Amino acid sequence: MGILDGIVEWIAEQIMNGLVAQGSINYTGTMQGSQAAFALTSYMGQAGVADAPVFSSVEIGGGRIMGTETSARYPNGTAFGMYHTEQYMPPDGNYETIQTADQATWYRRYAADTVERTPYMTGEGKIAYHENIVQKLPNPPKRMDRI
């Protein structure tokens, strides 16, 4: 890794270590795009790891991290949501609790198969539904400051 790469990684770590990831969106805003994906890889402690997941469409801010993970577990990519445990209640349903490189604890959820129903009118004037299975993130958990 060159000097510039080391500086970029250090900046990404500083941004992630509380400033943006755990901070208030009103004060720190959000981080998006390729910089956010790079910062997340570093924040997860996976920078330089050969089989590390690849993150894309990442948005970080306000105690929430959203994006798409492509990995051995999800070779076609799947949406994920991470929620800081000091800012969010535990989610309903399935989730993992993980620790990031700065020892912060997060709830992580992945998209799940969901049936999407779209109504339409049949030729006989009755309502029927087109049904498709789509990957969709479950509803986010409640923020502690809004309970």
C-alpha cells in the first residue's frame, strides 16, 4: 500500500469512527458513493483482506449504514442495513450483532425474499394480483430517541 492509499484509509477511518457513521445526520450529513464503500470496508476491518465482501451503493450516516454486499455468501449481491446499537432498538425478526474495527456494535440485517403483489382488473371486471418474489429489506428498527 502506498503513502496516498494509507492517507486515504486513515481519513476514511476518521470519518467512520463516529463522525459520520454514529453522528447526527443534521450535523454531519451522510457519506455516499465509492468513498463510502471504501470507508465501510476499512470500518469493518476488512481492508486488504483477499476474500472481503465488496460493498456498493453505500450510504453512511446518523447511526445507519445501508448498501449492497457482494460476497461468497451473496455472489449476486444483496441489500443490507446496519443500525448502531446505541441509537436503535433491536430489530424485529432475524438480525446479526456485529462489531466494527472501532469496537462499536451494530445490528445487521439482509434483504429477504418478499412477495410483491400488484393488483389489476381481469377481463371479467374482477380484481386479481400479479405476484413476484423480490429481495427487500425488512422495516428498520426504531430509533431510541424517537420512542
